[in-house]
Amino acid sequence: MSEAKLRIGIAGLGTVGKQVAHAILSGTLPGVILTHVVIRDISKDRGLDLSSVSIGTDPLALADPDNGIDLIVELMGGEDGEALDLVKGALNSGKSVVTANKAMLARHAMELATLADNNKQSLGFEAAVAGGIPIIKTIREALAGNKVTRLSGILNGTCNFILSQMTDTGAAFDDVLKRAQDLGYAEADPSFDIGGIDAAQKLTLLASLAYGVKPDLSAVSLRGITEITARDISAATDFKCSIRLVALAEGAGGATSLWVGPALLRRSHPLSQINGVTNAVVISAEPVGELILQGPGAGGGATASAVLGDIADIAGGYGRPLFVHPVSDLVDAQSANQKLESAWYLRFLLADTAGSMASVTQILAKNGVSIEEAIQRAPSDGETHLPVVFITHKTDESAVQKAILEVKELSGIAADVLCLPVFAD
């Protein structure tokens, strides 16, 4: 007698869904069969032999408890609507779920985790964070006996492509963003990516696994990359740094702080040379030490690989709930008003008058902010202010912000002061 196979239903046959379906239909995953797919346009040729598969257009039909499906793969996207209704219906019907939907998980993780726990079903989401990098499995399984002290990562390929292209070409932000859109790396409306929201959603999920905190976007100190100019990129290069959008989670003393924003990375930092759409995560934990995971952060192949890994785990009896900890044990993350302690990159535009720089440095010194490096350039044609950039010694963010407020009260200071942390490791 042959062993019973895990029966799969897929909602969505786009770039990722087609690759997942192809792998299952070709027998890549032993013990798994594809029995149902849901697509919007049945007449469209998907390049797959679906003659053995039931094809429909209603995603919610996959959650029917009597259709024989054991596991539903949700690849439609969207944080609400049919995607959410499908996942909730599946868990309530006693079916496990695999999804790549980070937006839905970030917003509804507590509710979905509770449903999965109550119904004793698995909810796989490796594909929702860092593409093909097995970061979920690493934190949840490989580091189960470790205490994670810090997570830092490049979690958004769009931002990383933009910033690394600005470094390589010297082009302006808007020009590189347009190129990213032309190449399909950025959406027509890129605000979700360049505003840091995508990276912050992923960070909340990683922090939940590593620290047992509730996913909460409002707990993330969040900043995007839209303020970064070609001048900042050039200055960072002169300081032997690169600028990257960094997601950072730290746990100490029972509190967890979450931060996403652009930062200068010294060449000694393991994320400083991560270029293009690549993602990477650095995990500091005890007793293992430091781990670095790097790989494709987006694309059909990377996402499909992560989905197939989750399916294989569930087929092998290794499915797990959403979080490492029971939902009832999750605690609130620290609020988003936490302050970093680091060195700081400060960019000012000062009036081209005697004593303007001295006035700034005096205010910085008065607030306990000492300067380690400085660069002053001549203004470009038509500019009336001198670009001046500093890197400070390590100090508390609150002292730097207080000094900046005082500097802005000086006459002859342009409004667009930029302050970024500088990370060495």
C-alpha cells in the first residue's frame, strides 16, 4: 500500500506560484501532490500541465473542509481581503498554510498565530522574510538553544539596489529610482519600499521569533531613504563608508528595541559590501557568536525555494506554529522612541560667511558631541551655502538631536540637516 500524500492547493499562479507548482508536479517533493489551484484567468496559458489538477477562481473554496486539501499555499498577496480570509478559513478548517505574505503577517500575526495554535496547524512563512535566505528556520530551529542579542540586516532589495547604484554611478536618487522601476525592482508606487515599511514589517517578524515580542509596526523607529543625496553618498565614500538601509533589533534586560533607517557602515561592518538586490542578516547570539546569512532577497526563484522548503517540512511532519513561543507568552516590544548610541554622520549646509562652522562646532561641543572627522566642500554652481559633513565620536542620539535643534536656530543654516548613525560592526 502506498503512503498517503500531502494534498496541496495553491492560490495564485504568478511567477512564484508557477515555480512552486512546477516543482510539485515534476515530483521534486516526495510525498506531495498538487490537487487544486485557484487563478483569476482560467484561459491564460501558464506553461504547466494542469490536466490532473482541479482549477478554480474562488480562493475561499480551497478552505472547504471537505475538499481533501491538507495544505494551502497562499501566493495572492495583500494584507487583507481574500488572502486573509483564505488563511483564516484554512486554519479553522484544519488545514496548514504556507505563505509569502509579509504584509498580512505583520498586521495580523497575533490573530493568525492564535488560530494556528488553537487548531494545531502549521503556518510556514519562510518566504515572507529575506527571500531565499533560510532566516526563519535558522532562528527558530538552528539557534533554538541560543540567546539572540542582536539582529541586523539588509531586508529590502529595492533600497539596497538604489543605494548601491548611487554609490557605483554617482547618480541622483530620483534617477536611480527610475532605473529600478524600469528593471522591475521597484513598484510604480515605491513608497512602501523606499519609506522603509517593507523592511520594518520583516523586522517585526524576525524580532518575534528571536525575542518573543508581539509583531507591531508602531514599535519600530522608522525612516526611509528619500533624504539621501548623491552628496551624502560621496561623503560616505570619503569617510570609507557605505550607506545602506539597515534593520536592527536588539534585546537586553528584557527590553527589545527595533530600528529601521539609513546608516553609514564602516568597511569593517559585515553588511557594508552587500550590493544590488541581495539581502543579508547578521545574527549575534550566545553561545554561537556571530552568523552571517546572505542571498537573493527577491525574485521568483528565491521565493519559490523558501515556499518549497516550508512545504517539505510540513510534509515530513516538521511543521511548526508561527512563533517559537506560545502566543499567550508574547510581550510588547519597546516603543519606537528608543534612542541609539553610536557615532553620527551630520550634514549641514552653512552660509559662506566667517565663523559659521565655528558656531556649529561650539553648539555640538556644548551638548557633549565631539567631532572625529570633517569634510568641507566648495558650493556647487548656484549654491549659496557650503556643504559641511561631520562624523562624531560615539554618543547618545538625544544629545545629537538637541544640538541639531540649536544649530537650526542659527541664521544662515539651511533647513535640510541630515543625521545618520554610523555603525562599525
